[in-house]
Amino acid sequence: MIVSMEQVLWADMIFVMERVHKARLSKKFGTSLKSKQIICLDIPDKYTFMQPELITILERTAGKYLRRNQH
């Protein structure tokens, strides 16, 4: 996991692929996540960077959250 404190503080919403990723974030950043919306997409972390299948899954799963929060 490569996430900085600056990124966490900047974000309103944080997406993770697996529950274990959410647990690692909580362990590393603790109370800094208190006001953040953390969304677990339940996507197995088995894909390579920018793999077309992963992009399709991300658009389908994360897209609904992003569209809902557009102003």
C-alpha cells in the first residue's frame, strides 16, 4: 500500500479493493480516517496495473459512487 498522510487528509472518499486493505489503512492512519468515507469494492487484488478487466470492474463498482457524489 502506497498511500501518504497528505493523500488521506485530502480525500473525502477512499476506495479499497479488499477488506484487508481497509484494515491496513485503519492500522496505519487510525483517527485520521474518522471523517473519511472508506468504500471496499470487494475486488480481488489479482489484477495488474491498468489491466482492461480491472478497469471495467472499477468503472462498474466505483463509478456508481463517483456519479452519486458529483455536483
